Amino acid sequence: MRKILVCLVVAASALFAAQTRSSNEMASAPTNLANKQFEDALAMYRVSDFSEAARLFNLACKGGHARACYDIGAMIASGKVAAKQPGTAAKFYERACKMGDKLGCYALAYAHQTGVGALKDEARAYELYKNACELGLAKGCNEAGYMSERGMGVNADVKAAIKFYEKACKMGLEVGCENAKILKR
């Protein structure tokens, strides 16, 4: 009887873990509807219907589409929808970054670096640039290198800066190549 009870507890735990993992995975992936809304938003943006594009990007963002979160943030930051609202844009960038969007991480890093739309925080900016770099954005690597080189938000570290610049270079960013070459002299 005790073995049966233990087996039932183990089976129930495994089932719960599988359901939890499955629902978490689904929450992190955009829905088919969000993907459709994103594509429709792009089409509206291309024909300069910015209010409809913004509405659709916002819906897609709510549906878990990371790039849509970045795009609505960029529209808000640039004033394509209404007056420029950098603080609101940064909230969308943060959501995009949390979902793994490299441009969202980069834009949020810039907001923290400059203090436009977010609290000026160079340490946070550095971490976000590193995150954008790790997600494959060459200019994120270059900015992390720049901040490493100059000790902005992190202790100055020329070796780390060179590594970031070289990574940007390998991704095809010429200025990263130039920066690495200058520091190696």
C-alpha cells in the first residue's frame, strides 16, 4: 500500500511539473494570433498607417511577441503614434528584452545609459548591452566594449573591451574591428 501511495505521489508530481513546464513554455512563445497581428502591424506600418500599426503591435506584444513589444516602443519613442513618450517606450523595451529581443535590450540599455525614458544607471546599461551582445547584436557588443574600456558602469577592463570589440567584429561590425585594433596597439 505504501509503495502504491509513493508511486501515485511521484506520478502526480511528474504530471504537475510537465503541465507547469508546458504552460510556461506556451506563455513565453507568441501565439499564432500574436504572430498574425505582428505581420498585420508590419503591413500597416509599411503603408504609414501608424495608429493601426501601433494598435496591432500592442496586441501582438500582449500576446507574447517580443519584437512587437520593441516595435511599439520604438514608435512611441519616435513620436510616430503621438507625442514622444520615452518612459512608456522604455517599458515596452523592457518587456521585449525580458522575452529575449536583442533590440529591446539594446534600446533599454541606451535609455539607462542616457537617462532618457529610464533612470540613468550605467551599471544596468552595461548589463543590458552585454545581454544584447549575447543575443547576437553586434552593436550591443560594441557598446559593452566601449563601457568596459572607459569604466562606465563597470570597472575599466581593456581586455574585456577587446573581447567585446572582437565579438562585434566577428558579427560584421567594422567599427568593432577598428576599436579592437586600436586597443591592441
